[in-house]
Amino acid sequence: MIFFLLFFTILLEDGIAFCCLKTPTVAFTAMLSNDTTLGPRAILKYDHVVTNLGGAYQPTTGIFTAPYDGLYSISCTLMSSPSNHVHLKMMKNGQRISIVFSNSKTYPQASQTLHLILNKGDRIWMQNHNEQNAIVYDWRVYNVFSGILIKDLLVHYSPHNFKRNQIFKKNRFQIKMIIVLLLFTIFLEDGIACCCLKTPVVAFTSMLSKDTTIGPGAVLKYDHVVTNWGGAYQPTTGIFTAPYDGLYSMSCSLMSFQSNYVYLAVMKNGQRVSTVFSNSKTYPQAAQTLHLILNKGDRIWMQNHINQNAKMHDGKAYNVFSGILIEDM
């Protein structure tokens, strides 16, 4: 009987570390238990906690604190009271990342999903963006703040180790071979085989840096890149190209300019998958999330769906295009 089991292997190459240990479980979902009034620039405290695995979200403060270096997916859904409009900004360590907007009178529900690389101790929260009170409408159903750790990362993605990341890219094949030899372990016992290789990290989040007009059938190029782990999104073309066969989660939030309505099509290799719609006049913010099985080389982008110009309202806040590899296949 052959019995060989390798629990973990770490390869250090110019400060780059790889590990096959399982990603820790960190996830939270919190809501508002009733209508809530926020003061100017105040943090929104989601007091009804549905899930809090890892205990990283604090309902008394409304703040999520990253317990590990890693790739996180953070989502927010907002519904304002009919008496007022609400701008909620997503904050990271005191800096604004994006804004969710819900207008008055019609109970519009807005949402966003961002994939963010966070270091241990980084803090994320939702905050009133305006210098006036904001009333948020709810009773444990409409307003949601949630997040999940997708991958813990032993490599810090920052300008300080950019050169080392480039070294890894240039020697990708050689390092992959070493990783395969060290990490690929077969446990053969009564015909059962196991492998400890992890799903590659692929994730991006991008926005529009300013009001943007595109022509009929044109691709929307999200030029402000927040996250681009794996380099699969190209801001010069607006296109995400799948680097692996796998299951991907793709999200888009849209805000039209008040002078026009906008239909944006989610496109896959030239074929429409779905459409996101934002009407004129009231700045409604629409959103969609799709889970798609993609082959290596498949391309995803957002495109003007109608035969007229489309103008989006933004300034690194409202319009978001993001995606993440959930599992390679």
C-alpha cells in the first residue's frame, strides 16, 4: 500500500510566497431593522446581523475589519425613504471608493459589488456622503451590507512589491513547474485521489473617472481601475478576457445621465447575455450580477444596446464593472 500525504508546501522566491492551505472562512451579511436616520457624514450601522462568520463585522460601529490579507467581495444595497434622496459612499480606511445613490419619491433600490484587495486591519464601511440628514427606508429587507473573503493572499499586491510580481510573471512557466512538483500531491488509497492546488486568483473592479458618452453599439471603457489581479481586464478596450476555464461572477452597476436613458448589454464574445437599464431624469442606479461558465479566451464587456448615444453620470463613484474567478475547471 502506497500512502503519501503532503499537508502544505511553501515556496519562497524573491519574497513571493505560495501556500496550498485552505482559505479561512470570513463572511458577513447585515441589514437595517427599521427606518434609519443618518446624520451628515455619519456611518450607517446595519444592526440586524444575518451572517457573521469570523466576527469581522461590528454592528455597533457598522465597520468591517479585514482579519487577513486577501481578496474580498463587498456588496451594498440601498433604498432611500421617499422623503429624501440618499448618497451612501463605500469607505476604506477613511477614503471613498464608490457611491451608491437612491433618489426620493419612488423607492428606487440601488446596489454595487466591488472586489477589493485588502490588508489585514483594513476597514470598510458605508457612510452618508452629504452634509444633511439621510433617511433610509427599511425593516430587515431592503438595505444590505455584505462581504466575503474570496482568497487569502500571502502576496501583498502593492507598488512596493510590483517588481517582484513582474519577476514572477516573467518566470511564470518555470515557477509553475516548481509549484507543480512541490504542491501537486496524489494520495492514492482505495482509488481515491486528492490534489492540493488552489484556484488561481483572478479579479477586477473598474469604474468611470468622469461623465462618459458612448456611441451606438460602442463598448463602455471603464478607465479607473481599482483592482486588476491577474491583469485580465484591459481599460483601453473595456474588455475582460478569461485567462482560465472556470466559473466567474460578473457584476455591473449603471447610472445614466439625467438627460437620457441608457441600456447597457452584457456581452460575451459578441453575443448579448443580459441588459442593464437606467432611466432618465432621476439618476436611477441599476445593477446585475451573473455567474457564468467561461472558457479560456472568452471575452466579456459592457456595450451600448440601442441606436443612439448614451451618456453615463460619474466621477469614480457610480458605474462599476467587476468580475472574479470563483473556481477554475
